[in-house]
Amino acid sequence: MKIRRLAVPALILALSLSSSTVARAYDRDQLTLLQKSVAEWNAMRTQHPELAIDLSKANLEDANLNGANLSKANLSKADLSGASLNQANLEGANLGMAYLKKTNMKAANASHAWLAGANMNGAFLKDASLKAANLAGANLRWAKMSGADLEQANLKDAVLFEADFEGANLKGTQLTKARLLENAVLKDATVSGNTVLPSGESASKGWAMMHDCRFAKEAPAAPPQFVPPVVASPVIIPENMPAGSVQPAPVPAMLDVREVEEWNAMRQKNPDAKIEMSEEKLGNAKLTGVDLRKASLSKSDFERANLDKANLAGANLAGVNFQKADMKEANLKGANLEGANLDRAYMKNANLSDANLKGAMLFGAMLYGANLDGAILTNASLFDANLEKASLKGADLTGATLTGVNLTDALISSATITPSGKKATRGWATINNAVFVDK
């Protein structure tokens, strides 16, 4: 399919103007074209190779992008779960923290791509090229990478449980501190003396034999350096610019929240900065002690993330997924957790006072010793939750499900509202093994 020549300048103008604000969201016009037709998208990229592609945080779930030219595109934090990217060109693309769960990427070219922190659980990467790609901290559970080229790729801290590397090229691959490599399939994979094992040691012929791998001799070589991608400013086509218009200012690179020390230093210097980070994909992220107070994180994903001692006071966490997240001693005072999924979240001694947990899912949540004074728990599901020694003074439990809940030694006051909508009494507390206090 050919793209009409008159259609492209109009598109470029729209792309240029719409990219002039911030780089925290995708370019709508680019996304529309990509979703409309891969053929037209590739034609546009051929005619305008200088155009900066911003598809960060775009929703491309289940999209058919086979053969799409996405080289050097900014796809950071994009949702590509279930998408088809077979034979797509992702060379040098920024896919940092992208959601690639069960994505089809057969024979895709992702060499030199930035995939740090990406969730690639169950992704199909047979015969794909990931040469010199950065997959540090990526979740590769059950990923199928048979025959893939991972030469000189960086898999530091990556999760490799049941990952399939059968016949893959792992020469020079950096596996430092990679997790669960012993549970991965390594049959006929090729390693070399430049391959760095999780222990930090170099692979040897003996190690290869023990793991059913092939060992290739090659000259010692220094591992490649991985430099974080810089978000490019939009490219302006002069003939498409309206008279008197001003070229957009360069877009600043975003600070990665997973770099907790740097992030917290930024927050300390800019305490009043408005943090808008909705629909983030931070499953399994290590965010111990992170400062996200008053941040807007609605509809984000923190499944299995480590948020121990994190500061989320006053944050907007409506609809956020915290399933099985570690949140020990986290500060959630006054946070909006309406409709949040806290299924089996570990929140021992967390501060949830005055938090809005209306309609929240707290199935099997560990809330031992948690402070829920004044919290709104109307219509919340607390089935099998552990609230032992928690404080529920003044909490509103109207319509909440308390089946199987453990309230042993929990503090209940006369200001606490029970599921029936009535104020708690000493008798109600006694029946539930709780402690009744006057205030």
C-alpha cells in the first residue's frame, strides 16, 4: 500500500506540534498511524527517517505490528502485552520498563535495544536478535528464546526462571547476578570465556558441559558499555511550520524512579514538584524507601514490587495493582487507594491512617500492626486478611467483607463503623477478639 504524498506533510506537522509539550505520554498522531496500517507507517518512516518517534506509555496491547519499523523509537513503558512483533525492526529502540508479557517477537531485530526493567514474562523470541541489547533487571520468566542471538547482551539482575535458551548464542552475555539461571533451559546454547555467569565468574568449558551448553573459544573482549537512551526532541519540518510559530523546546530525559537514591535526591531538591505517573508498569521493581508522596499513580502496576518503607503519603493510587507487593512499614497516610488491588499485599506495620480504601481488594492482605485509624474501608473486601494488632480507631467498615478476617488484639473505638453501618461496641470488639478503647 502506498501512502499519498500530500498526507505525509500534514501528518508531520501534527506530529511536530503535538510533541511540543512533554515526553511523558505518546504522540497520538504517531500512534494512530501505527495502529491504522503498518505499511503506511513504514512508508512514513522511510520518507522521514529523521523524525523522532515517541510511543512512550502507548497502549498497543494485542496490536498486530509484524514487520513494523520501530528502530530507535521511544517505546518506554509502552504496553505491548500480547502484541505481535514478528520480524519487527526494534534496533536501538527504547523499551525500558515496557510491558511485553506474552508478546510475539519471532525473528525480531532488537539488537542494541534498551530493555532494562521490561516485563517479558512468557514472551516468544525464537530466533530474535538481541545482540548487545540491555535487558538488565528484565523479567524473562518462561520467555522462549530458542535460537536467539544474545551475544554481548546485558542480563544483569534479570529473572530467568524457566526461560528457554535452547540453541541460543550467549557468547559474551553478561549474566551477573541474574536470578534463577539454574532453572533455565540451556541445551545447546553457546557460551564463551567472555560470558559472565551470575557469580561474576567467566564461563568455562567445564561449566558448559555441566549445563548441556556448547563452549566456543574466542579472544578476551571487554563487555560493551550501555548508555541510557536520551529522549530525542521532535524534528521540525520547516515547510510545515505555520508562520510565526516557535520551535518546541528540547524534551528533558525522564529520571527512572527505580533509581531510588537519585529519585529521592530529586524529590528532596524539588519537594513541591508535581509527579504525574499514571499507568506505570513497575511490577517486580525494587523501590524500597522510594519517595512518591502526593504522586499521581492511578491505574499503575506494582505487582510483586518491593515498596518496603516507601513514602506514598497523600498519593493518588486509585485502581493501582499492588498484588503480592511488599509494603512493610510503608507510609500511605491519606492516600487514595479506592478500588486498588492489594490482594495478598504484605503491609505489616504500614501507616494507612485516613487513607481511602473504598472498594479495595484486600484478600489475604497482611496488615499486622498496621495503622488504619480513620481509614475509609467501605465495601472493601477483607476476606482472610490479617489485621492482628492493627489500629482501626475511627475506621469506616460500612459494607466491608470481614469473612475469615483476623482481628485479634486489633484496636476498635466507639468511632469505628462496623460493616452493618452501626458504631462499634465493646461487645462487637469482644466477639471479634479485638480490643475496645474509648477513644
